Amino acid sequence: AQRLARALADERFDAVYASDLQRAADTARALAERAGLPVRTDAALRERGFGSFEGLTWAEVEQQHPQASRRWRERDAGFGPPGGETLAAFYERAVNALAAIAARHRGQHIAIVTHGGVLDALYRAASRIALDAPRTWQLGNASINRVLHGEQGFTLVGWNDNAHLTGPAIDEASA
């Protein structure tokens, strides 16, 4: 989080948003503090609700729910684990939340800190890739992803920039 904040220290942000879940909000806080802004949390930026799969490893899901596991791996847009979100509903929630934030800040620079599934949805929306297409792109923690939002929706500018994460370890106490 500190490396991300340092990498973006020279950029001007008008707002910083994050999922209301702790890890994303904590990461956003490091960036927001450097920018002198509050973190605006939004529950719509949360990861997909995995229902009965939550807390299980992929191996456990495969073993305990073989049919559901197959549908999950196939990226069946209409499938959701019992008590969880379908892929289509999750995608709609995530992209609508991101678009609403962008519309609220038209012409401004905003930072959004969220989870892998939300970023996957954003990449698909910006690249016009179907929900059932296999993922061929990276979703690195604390990487920098850049998109524009306009009348045509999202446009991908840059993805998975993680150069700020590849150097030697830093002393977090002095960050």
C-alpha cells in the first residue's frame, strides 16, 4: 500500500474510493493520506458474494460441490453458488458502481481501490470481453490500472502496472 501511494504521489486525485472491506479500505487510506483526501467507501465495490463457497479452498469446492465447481470454472454467467451472486449479477453491480462513481466525477481524476473480481469486471467492460471468456490478463495486488470513462463506457488505458512493487523491500516504519 505504501509503495502504491509513493508511485502515485505526484498525481492529483479529486477523490479516492474503496470497497468498505478492510483490506481495500486500508490500502486506499495510504493513497488518500498522501493526497490529503478522505476515503469514500462503497459496499458496491465489494468482491463477488461467494455464498456457500466462502471460506473454502478451490480443492474443497471441487470435492464438496463438483457440479457447481464445473459451472464456476466454465464462467457460467447465470450461475451463483447457493447464497451467492451469479456472475452476471455481480458484473452488473460492479460495473454500475464504477460507472456511477465515474459519472459523479466527470472530468476528474479518481482512484478506486477494490478487489480482483471487480477489476476483472472493469477490464471486461473496458475491453468489451464476454463474461464467459477465459481470463488472459493479470490482476495484481496493489498494481495500477488506468481507465477512462465517457459516453461509450470504459476504455482501457493501462493495466497491471506493478513496477513500483518490484524493488527491494522498504522500511514500513519510515513510510
